[in-house]
Amino acid sequence: MSRRALYVETVIRTDLDTLWRYTQDPCLHERWDLRFARIEPVAGSPGRFRYATKFLGLVVSGSGTHAGESTRPDGGRTSALRFASADPLSLIKSGSGYWRYTPDGDGVRFVTGFDYATRWGVFGRFADLLFRPLFGWMTAWSFDRLRLWLETGGPPEELPLLSPSASRCRRSPRPGKDGIEPRVLDTLEQA
């Protein structure tokens, strides 16, 4: 994973089991996550899913695999996945990431870290200079949309467009024990 990996963190005032359900259930997930228009489990293949996203009027499809989950000693959980797209319209060729859920006072600290490889050679690397910050913003905006849904009970589809705000989410890992920011996917093992 590169140093340019994406990272988003927020605290949601809910219990861990509720947050887990709203993020792991594809029908609930696609309701709050701006990055996906559709997420469907692959019948007969536990842990596999197909997704579609709409971006700038284009529909791009791909697939993913739930790569595992773990329960942490602090009561938190981690879920990892891999994703890829054979769609020639997709800038993203393949990638991987994680979601970490850590109890935090009266809520749950919800963190994602992920990275991906691009296609289209030099043009793809250039396009990613514009796309990656936008993708990070979309992730943070979606996390805040989920937070508002769980904290207020208002369906995400009914929230005013400007209610969620990416600025309410942390966009870089917290400094580690030595005061240096860890690589994003290194944070998978950190509290």
C-alpha cells in the first residue's frame, strides 16, 4: 500500500453491534455510502459481492471479497476486504482496505483505511491525482451521513445534501507511539 492510501475516521454515538450491522449489510450500506449505487452479495459465494457506482454520469461495476474479520481485545472489531474491477471505464483496477470499530465512551470510533492500484498507465496515474482526493472526500462525507442516520434516526435519503460534512471526519491517522504518523494500513493493528 502506498503512502497515498486513504484514511477516514469518525466517532458515532451508537453501539458497536448497530454500527456493524449498518456497515456490513449491503442493503443498508448502499443507502448511506455515496460511493456505491448498488451492492449485491454473490449467490452461493459467501463473502463475495458485486458493486456498481455512478460517477460523472458513468456506471462502473466491480466485485469484492470479504477478506476476514477479527475481534480485538478491547472489544472492537476489524473487517477487511479486497476489491477489483474489470470494467474498462473504472480508474480503479484493484485494491484492499479495512474498517475498524473501537468502543469509545458513549459511541464507536469508526475508521477506514484503503488503497488501490489504477489502470490506464500514465493517464491513470494523472487522473488519480484528481480522483483520489475526491474519493477520500466522498468517503468522509458518507461516514458523516451514516453518523447522522444513526444518531438522529433520519433516513439518509431524506437528509439535505449539505447536512453531512466531510470536514467532521479525521482524514489522516493519529500519530503513533513515537509521534510519527503510521502508514494507513499499519493502523489496522493499532488501537
